[in-house]
Amino acid sequence: MRLKQRIGDFRVTELLRDDFLREAGPYRVYRVTKRKIDSLQAAAALAEAAGVEAGDVALAGLKDRQAITVQYMSVRGGRPVSLREREFLIETAGFSEEPICSGDSRGNAFQIVVRALERWQIAVFRSHLAGLREHGLPNYFDDQRFGNLRHDQGWIARDLVKHQPERALRQLLAAPSPHDDSRHAGFKAALRKHWGDWASCLGDARRHGKHHSIFEHLIEAPEDFAGAFYHVSSKLRLIHLYAYQSHLWNRAVSLYLRGVLPDKERLVVESVEGNLVCPAGELPPLPEQSDSFRLPGPGLEDVQNKIQRKVLTEVLENEGLTPEDLHIDGIPGFQLKGEDRQLMVIPAHLRVRPARLDPLNRGMEQVELRFELPRGSYASLVVKRLFARSNAEMERSGRRRSADMGTQMRFEGGGGKRGGEHSPRRTGRKPFVSGKGSWNADNDARSNQYDRSARASGDYQGRDQQRGGYQGGDQQRGGYQSRDQQQGGGQQRGGYQGRDQQRGGYQGRDQQRGGYEGGDQQRGGYQGRDQQRGGYQGGDQQRGGYQGRDQQRGGYQGGD
């Protein structure tokens, strides 16, 4: 399976709340359609053209570099801007009373081409469509949330929880990454060689143009590694804090689902930080709290649900921690804040074009999906869930590469390198239980893969610390647009150029009468209300086409 193999295979459009855009107001709101540049680069171009400072441009969320993305930015004052460049298009979408922020976003619309599929994968995909439409999937954080593993940095926040600030700082600044270019690899090697000789490290940092203030601090206070984190950017600190908090949430939810779902009702998908259990059908409601699961705060003091607290405590034990350990004192920017996260998410307006031959991969097939997700949910997980298989299915097919293996996706292109309440069914499910040995030891050994290589002293090591990835500046407050939403294309008048799309529809053989499966599409487009305020609108994307937003403390789609 391959994602983002060709420009235009992954498209993301922010969805704004319906009442945000006005016909007049003190803030001009721009629709920015881009590819191969990140959101901050596009914002800088807008600021320069408007004659304002870069800080005067407000965003609802950050989008990744490689996807074809449509997002919104607001500016107060300055010159009106209309720009058409090779990699981006900026045009006025309307006005607003306040600068745009993450709260003005209600989600993202995705258009994804999945390539290099075998026939058995198409069969699995079709068998899962109805269940996903009706019941959704767990709202896990996906690989793009865990760039610390992709770059072999480990869990910086966990090192700080364990009162190991020097280790945390060294891993943050100097851990070698398989994705480093020669310049960065050389810089990190120099820091490792000179670590403890802060004057030499400062010289290395100045030559590289990075981190010099950290080593200036260490020259003044050689043992104050906690204080050195003050000189790490606040965005980077939050990235690592939220990565670890998200990891705890993923592990706890997967552990909980293993406890309430019989083996035959489990599907498993792969994640860079461990395999994740998904229900094959409907999920029984959570005890005491049916629709959310707590992202833990300090000491688990904010986790009121007893079952959730038990599961999170067991996860912390696997990390070599107790609930009382879960806090970071004396280091700015690493203060945990708990909040509820929706446990399940249902992709809205999920449409699928019938499978057809893949012109890029001989003898293989491709499918095309369109759907919408609320902010903080991951489109890449929707794809994984559609192709997920049970343990028994993989054993019968002979395709079981390892116990409880999910679907492996290959991400192509730059940055994508390895890429409601539900009523319970009374089916005799066993009650939820916790405690050592109560999770079915055989299933625990197979699917509770916190670390597929090795775990030593609670550290996740080896190849599991790779793949995934934060996108440099493509993150804010833990809402990270994934590199998995990648591979752009040219755009024109809010639509997309080239053979892939014309006037909001599909050209060539893609414009078959019947378009997407589901019965509510015609001639390759959408019918009814799906063509309004957040759907594909006629030829161009009117009033923002897909009116967008994206992220919150829960990451893209991403990314996200």
C-alpha cells in the first residue's frame, strides 16, 4: 500500500465554522492554497505582500509542507493581497471581527488516493466500509505525532519526569537521526564529542547557527540542565510534552479496548509507538463516561473515571512510573494539562470511488477516498483502519508478519518517508477488568507491543523510534499536521490545476456517472447539502470551498 506517491494524492482543506466569514470586518481573511511550502512560509509571503509583520498574520492551524492544502489566514490592516505563485495561491475569502484562531476551525476535508493495492486488500477494504461509516474508529494519535521516535530522541518528557534533565537535553540536541542530512549529522556528532565541554559546544552551535543560547547558559551554570530548557523554543518543548501525553493516551485506550473486546472483535493497526487495537464493530460504552477518555494531567489527579485511572496507572507501571511521578517541576514549558479527548471518531461524508487499475504500479489497484474529520483527528488512521486485519485473518492468509500486525503503509515523497454515543449490544462481552494478568496474557503478549524491538528500563529503543514525524514548524499546541498529508499539485482560483481536477470535479475516466460509491454522488461530484459550505462547490471553492481549520491539542490528521 502506498500513499502520496504522486502529486495530488493527498489533499487537505480546512473547514471553518459556518459563521466566521463576514462580508465586512476589521480583519481580511485570506484563503491560501499551497504545496511544497509550510504554513509559516506562506504566512511570511502574505505578510510581506501586505506590508505587515509576520506576527500580524493569524492562522487557525498549521498545515504540512507537501500536501496540497487549503487553509485560512487573517490580517488586520495592510495592503489587500492577491498572489499567484508556483507553489501557492493567496486570495481574499472574506472578513472577520476577530483574528482567526484554532477555535474557528471545525475540522478538515480530505481527498486521498491509496495506491499499490492487491486484490485481497481491496476485499478487506470493502468489508470494513460499512462498519467504519456507522461506528467509526478510536481517536488515536498517529505516527506524525511522534517525530521524537522517528528521529531516535526517545521520550524527552519521560526523561524529565524521571529527573534526568541532562539525558533529556542531550537526546533533544544531539541524538543521531537516520533522517539527518550530512550537515545536521555532523553538528550532532560534534555536540556528542564535546558534551560537557560547553565552550566547545558553543563554538559548534555558533558555526551551525543553532542552540547557542543553551550552551551560553551552561557555560554560566554548568550543571543547570533544567534551566537550559528555558532556552529551548516553547514550541519544541510543547511538541515533546504532548508527544508523551499522547503516547500515554494511545497505550491506555489500546489496553482498555483489549480488556473489553473479545479477540474475534478486535482489529489491530500498526503505529510507530506500538500496535493499536480497534473494534471491528460497535464499541460498548465506557463505564461512567460514554464518549471520551482523559488525556492525563499531573499525577492523574484530574482522572475521575475509575476505570480510566486504573488503565493509565497500569500504562505508567509499564513505563517504570507511578501516578505520583507524573509531573515535571522547575522546567518551563513542560507542565502537563489534562483534558478529555473524544474516544471514537466517525469520518463524515465518507465516499469511495470504485477500485480501478493503478497506472503507477503495474498489476495493482487503487482506491480514492473523501471524508471529513474534526480537528485533532488523523486521516492516516482512517486509511489504516480500512485496511486493518484481525489476527485470525492474517494467520489464514499466510500474511502474518508478526503477531497482531496491522496494515503497513508506505509514504512516498518529501517528508513522507518512513508518512456520539453508541448504544451497547448485549453480546455476552466480558466485563472490563484490570490488574496484573487480567488482560488475557496471551493477547497481552501478542498485541501489547509498546516496543517491538526491546524495552530497557522503560525506554523505547531501536527502530520503533523511527518513522512518523513532526513537521518542523508545522505544529502548534500539539496539533500537528502530518507529513502524511503530502504531495501537492498546482492550484488555480481555489481549485486544482492539471488532469486530476477541473471545476471541482474529476477529469477523464475519473468522471464516471456514479462517481463515488454511496448513492449521493452524480457525475463525479457531490449532491445536495454536501455541495454547500464545506463541500466541493461548483467550479471553484466558494467562500473558502472547503472552509477550513484543522488542529487542536490532538494533531492532524493530520495530519492530520
